[in-house]
Amino acid sequence: MSKKHLIPRDISWLSFNARVLQEANDPTVPLQQRIRFLGIFSNNLDEFFRVRVATLKRMIEFAIKRKKLNMHMENDPQKVLDAIQIIVLNQQNEFNRIWNGIMRELKKENIFLVDEKHLNREQKKYVINFFDDHVRGNVIPLMIESLPQLPYIRDKSIYLGVVMRKKKSAYEQKYALIEVPSRAIGRFVLLPSKPGEHYIILLEDVIRFNLPNIFSYFDYDDFESHVFKVTKDAELDIDNDVSTTFVEKIEKGLKNRRKGKTVRFVYDKNMNIGLLEYLIRKLNLNKKSNIIPGGRIHNFRHFMDFPDVFNKKSTRRKPFTHPDLIKTMRVTDVILEKDVMLHFPYHSFNAVIDLLREAAMDPDVTSIKLTAYRLAENSRIINALINAARNGKEVIVMLELKARFDEEANLEWKEILEEEGVKVLLGVPKMKIHAKICVIKKRIKNKITQYGFVSTGNLNEQTAKIYGDHCLLTSNRNVMADINRIFKYLENWKTEIPYLKTCKTLLVCPTNMRTEIISHINREIKNAKAKKQASITLKVNSLSDITLIEKLYQAALAGVEIKLVVRSIFCALMENKKFKIKPTAISIVDEYLEHARVMIFHNSGKEKVFISSADWMVRNLDHRVEAAIPIKDENIIQELKDIIHIQLRDNVKARILDNELSNNYVSSTGKRKIRSQIETYHYLYHKTLKPSAISSN
């Protein structure tokens, strides 16, 4: 396939982040959420540079070393980097414009974000006392001019670059660095305010106000300070030293990550030119180092936690209990009788926690096995597993230590679990374990019964409140048999026994999921060519796998009806005059993060419906252990189809995914406005009131 028939992955991702920025710009979105979307945009961009831009730079370095500048790659990495620089600068300008507008909106609500130059007498006194009581002990200024090289710069922190002078002599000046201790203290400080008003100052401005106090020893009387931050390569290099354990390799990789190369330098565009040049030189940056001028404020990711001082409180709808679980004392009893599909964040995640808690206390339960990728900070999942181990159950947890940016947290969970007698599996070299699966074994009258779940999302009760996911609770024997096969592989991956290849019901990566997906697409193509009805409906986070995109092109050329809901990366060019039926491709960005993966193949009317942990990306299909489960229950199939149908009709938060990356909203002219997340809530809540009702929409 020619690269001309694809949208570059990284350019497509930036288009997704532009959709996040659209939410921050939408006046119909509550102000607090608009600020949060700015924080999400900023956090997304940080990770993009830490991972994707860093990877592109590595590719270029590799090519230069091998003297092969025209390598066989999907795209020329230097051209992609150049395009990224232009797009990011344009998005930064749009970000600043939106933020200035939000600042005006805040003032209308009597919320004032002030700096150190706009404090009244009472507030000045408060800032001095706050600094002395809470900040001083966390501030360690560094006189960088006297150092042979810059100290270690954290890539998740912001720094104040300080220029100190004496008014009597303009030539006598010094540079200093102060790391803003937002991790320890928080970014926002609420100031004394009149009733009905809210004054807020940022922590860096508290420090700015106290600079004369901080540097009083040096007798300087003129201070200039500007914020900057760096973003570093976050690649976790795992060495091949056979004398070290896998955990030691991860720990060493985390330490080495501190030394990652700087891939972006963002600074206050009004920074002192001498200080700017000094920092650029000391950080070994050049014109191709993504040096980005910005506003006075950086690290907007903290704005996801902007103080709740708004008159209009959140109208977020509370999750509710699944109708099949309302009148039961035990989730387990229901699952042993029928399949139950939970839809987060609409349904309460408590059902999953209760399932594990019941298993921990049940004297007939003998073992619990599950996979864990990203866990909540105070995980009730972990608490249930620990209690199960204390009650004498065999508990095995596959804890993915390579979950990006969660490596340190998962190392801590490993120690906690092992201290309580839980067996922790650490995965497979060069393979991430991304499947979300659980199997519980229970002995009833000398007979082993098994039940558990397969999910599209993480076992994280915090993100389950804002991530859209599906989780099938089931006791299906064939499904449980396959989950056991996956765990046999995870426990014995060093052997040559092909446990994953023996899975008969689940689609599993990296063995049969790709081939099964292709087989299903080929069947739809065959039916379309035979003038039969043929359709593919797909919902994923990302679609970038070249082979599967090519199969979708073939399907569209053959006349297969294709409907796609893709949240972020979308590399397919789905506008082509040769396609017999124009595919529908949309992205929904709204209050909840659309995280679920669903596949529906028409299959001559005998629909094949799956939920999956895997996106249609090479990394998922070929380099991770993933699981997709076929849905058999007709009521659940209809429910999933109804939800997807609601999303495909969204004309409020859905954007059209076109070849130009224009992010145009789906038109609602002359139609009833449908905001799919609200419609889905009402649809599922209505079924809670009338559990027997099945809507076909």
C-alpha cells in the first residue's frame, strides 16, 4: 500500500487533540469542564512528545548512523516532525486564544486568577504567610551560573528561570532556577476574597512574590522570572543483562528515563533573551528541538484539577446498578445463571468489586486469577484480592509492569500483593499483557464451577467513572476455558506449549485475532460481491494497522456498508469515489472518554458481535496479549447494537473523520439533536426502570 493512501499516524493523533481543544472552545460546555479540556489537551500533548516525537527522533538518529536517510518507513520521520512543529504551534496559538476567552468568562462569574502584581494588602500578607508555612521548605533555588552543567530537569515539573540584578548596576546579574513544588503543595492557592468572589493565585506566582525574600542573602533588588518546562524521551529501555531480574530491569529503566533526551522546550515568550539563550545552550537544543514559545502559564495539565469554585455545579449523572443486579444480594448468583453486560460509566463499577469481594469471602471459592494493567491509587480491587489471599484462596495477578507511565505504581502494587501471599506474574518479554480478563474457580458439591469477566477497560474504579467501556460478566464454560489457557501461557511462557493457539472461543492476540478479523471482513466482501447484504460496524480508540485498513478499502470497493466510530488515531482515507457505498466515519469527544472496542459483522444476518481490549493497531494485534469475546446473548447483542446506533446518530459531539482532517461536526440542521452519551444514559436507565424492555431504536 502506498503511503499516499494513509494519513500519517502522528498527524492524525494531533487532529484528535484538536477535537479535545474544540471542546474547550465550545460555549455550551460548562466552564469548569472547558478548563478541564484544556488540561486534557495539555497532558495529551506532553505524552505525545514524550512518546511519539521521541520515537521519531530516534528513527532519524538511527537512519543517520546507518547512512540510510531514505529508509522503508511508513513516512519520512523528518517530514512528519516538521509537520508536527507547524501544527503544534498553530494549536498553541488556538489554545492561548481559548484560554484568554475563558479568563474573561471566569471574571463574569467573579472568579479571578491573579498574579503576584495584582494583590490587595490582605492578599499580600496571606501570600507571605502561605509561603513561609507551606512553600519555603520545598523551594531549593539553584544558582546555575556557578554550575558546570544544568542540574537534572524533571519533565513533569515547571521551573522558574530567575534573573537577578542590582538597580545600581545593569551589568551585574545572575541566573537561578527554582522547581515549582506543585506535586507537594498543589498548583492553586485560594486567596482571601469578598463574599461571592473567588481569587486564585498559581503557586509559581506565590514564589515570584517572595523572590526578594528567597534571595535576600545576595542583596539583589530587581527580579525578573519566567516559567519554562521541558519534555523528555519517555522510552523505557530494558537491557539484555541476563544477570538481572525483570523487575531490576524495569527499575533500571525507570532510573535511566530520567536521563532521556529533551524533545521539547516550552517557555514564556517574554523570557529574558539572555536567560533563554543560556538555557537553550545548556540543554543542548537546536532549531529542530521543538522550541515552542508560549504564554505565562505552563503545565496546563494541572488545570484538570482547577478548584471547584463555580456557581454552576457539575451536572454529571451518577452511575446506577445494572437491572439484573438490583434485586440480588450476590452478583455471583446472577452470573452463574446468565451473562450480564456492564456499560461504564453508566452502570456502577461496584458490581465488579462486589464480584471479587464475594469470591474473597466465599468458602467454596478456591482461586482467583485476573490481569491488571492500570489500577486506581487506592484500589478496592487490590483490597479484595488481598482479602482473598488472607482467606486461603489461590490468588494470581498478572501485573503489567510495562504499562506506560504506571510502571512505578505497579512495582509498588507488586510488593504489596506479594507480601500478602498473592502470586504476581510479570508478563512476557517484548510483549505487553493488555487483555482484561478474570476467572474465579468455585467448588459446588464436588464440582468445579468457573465464572469471571472479559472487559474492554482497566480494573480502575476511578477511570470507570469517566471512561466508556463494556464488561461482560459470564460463567460460559468455553470462555472460562480460554481464559485458563491464557493464564497457562502467562504462567509458562518459557515453554513451547502453544496455549494461546488452543483458544477456541476468544479471539486472542498475537495468535488468531488478526486472522479472524480478516476472515470476517473477507466474508463480508464475498457477500457484497454476491449482491447480498454486507456490513461492518467498528468502534475502536485507534485505527492505524495498514493491513486492516487495506481490507476495509477492499470492502468499501466491493460495496460493504462500513460504519466507524474512532476516538483518536484514524489513518484511513475513507473518501474515495471508487467506493460503492460511502463509509461513515465519526469521532465522538464529550464528557466521557470513549474507550470501548466493538466489532459487528453482518454475516448474512447471523451477526458476529465482539467486544475487545484491542485497537486496530500493529502494537495491539502483534505485540500484546489481547482478548476479544463473542457475544452470544441476543438481548445483550441488541443492547450493544442500540448503543452503537445511538452513537452513529450523534449530531452534537460527533465529528466527521474526513481526508482533510477538518474535524467538522456532524450536521444537526433540521434534525432532533442527539448527544449520544446523554441518550445512552437515558436508554440504559430506562431499562433499569423496566428491565424487561428491549429497545431497538
